[in-house]
Amino acid sequence: MTNKYGIPSDELLRIRARDKNCVYCHKEMIFPFIPKKHKDCATIEHLNFDGPFYWDEDLQIEDVVICCGSCNSSRGAKKLSEWFRTKYCIARNINENTVADPVKEYLTRKREKC
């Protein structure tokens, strides 16, 4: 069974095991999703907004993390570097030095490709 992004269940379980807290603000998240508590619920976050967005299009586990609904909603379609400069991130001390390792590793990979 897969989710709406085509991520196989076993891969999604690996991602959820790796990302127990929000990769940005580090708060504990609720799973499964509860609509009335969406800000605290675990959501799938695509680090790369250039795609691919679906597993069958070479989406990799390294490009997907789990974050809280608040952080996911705040980021929207902004690039990480842009989002880190927003009031939301500044107020919560979210930046490339404070995020979880999967996000740091993604940022390092992106710099190496440039």
C-alpha cells in the first residue's frame, strides 16, 4: 500500500522511524492525522520543490522528511534558504544549523550539485 505520493509503505515506515520529531522545530508530532490538531500532526515534506514528487519518478527517501503541520504550512512552496529567513523560522530558531540531520544532509547534497 502506498500514500498519495506513491511512497511504498515500507519506505514510509523507514522515514517515520527516522523522523520521530519535526525535522524543523523538533516538537513531538501526532500520528495518524487528526484534522482539529493539524498543526501538531506529522506531515510528509518534500525537501526539493523542483521534483520529482512521486516515488515512481525517482523520488528518494533522502528527499522526503516528516515535519509538523505548522512548519509544513509555513514553508509552503518556499525554498529552504528563503523559508529560513521568514519571521516564522527566526522566531523559532529554525535554520540550517538547527534542523535535523536529514535536512542538513539534503542541504549539503544540494550545495555539492551547484
